[in-house]
Amino acid sequence: VDTLETARKALEDDRQKLEEEKLIAERVEAELEMLIATERDVERTINAVNDSILRKLLYERYINGKTWEKISVMLHYSYQHTTHVLHPRALEHVKHLLESNI
């Protein structure tokens, strides 16, 4: 009887753990879906930027996660120009797009 009770308790503990893991997996899946939707929104906004240089800068930084140094080299501009002129200009384009709801 003791062994049967121990087995039942172990089974119930395992069942509880599985339920908890299922809830965690569902939360992770929901968060992942939100992140994917956000990434699509960001890509859609970047793709709506008319200037190809600014679009490339935004894509490389915010989608590919490249450093400013690498982006500067890729675009053939100085680091200073990339970060102090092009990036603010690109953000202004994005701001305008978002305010006009693309």
C-alpha cells in the first residue's frame, strides 16, 4: 500500500510538472509570435524608407544587428557621418512614416 501511494504521488507530481511546462511553453510560443510580428512590422517600416542608403543602414543595424563600424565600412561613409548624420536622418524618415501610418 505504501509503495502504491508513493507511486501515485510521484505520478501526480509528474503530471503537475508537465502542466507547468505546458503553460511555460505556451507563454514562450505567444511571446515568440509577438516578436516575429514586431520584426515584420520593423522590416515593413524599414522597407518603406525611400532612400536606399538609409534603408540599408536601418536594415543592417536593426535587423542584422551590425555594429556602426561595420555599417560605416559597408556604406563607404565615415563612422561619424554614419552615426551623426545618416542615422538621425534615417530615424526622421521612420518617424515620418510612422506618423503617416506608412
